[in-house]
Amino acid sequence: MRELLYGATAMGTFVVGLFFLRFYARRSDALFAYFGIAFLLMSVNHVALGLSDAAAETTVGWYVLRLLAFGLIIVGIIQKNRVPD
């Protein structure tokens, strides 16, 4: 059951990432690129967690991957809200 749920969330985050990258291609707004890459990283994280055992979820590597994804979202928001000099 765990694999099914990780697969569903991986598919969902992958599709959302593709939507954001499509919006980036249309608008050339870097915020969409940051969000798209972050969601694709989260999709990779969910696929890897679904293929590993349940005890591996608490290892540092998975947290670093999620931290990188959320960090990309924060960087994108900060860059979007910066006042041009």
C-alpha cells in the first residue's frame, strides 16, 4: 500500500512540475522554472522512497533532497519579490 501512495504522489508532483515548466516556456518567468524543478525533485524523492524500504525514509539523504526542493521554492519567491535596483 505504501508503494501505491508514493507512486500516486510521485505522479502528481511530476505532472505539477511539468505544468510549471510549460508555464516557464511560455512566460520566461524564472519563478515557474524554480517551482517546476522543485516539484520534479520531489517526484524523484517519492519514487525513490517508494522503491526503498520503510526504514530508509529517515535517512539524511532524503531530507536533503526535500530541503533542496523547498529551498528552490524559497529562492524563486525571494527573487520574484526583489525590488529592481
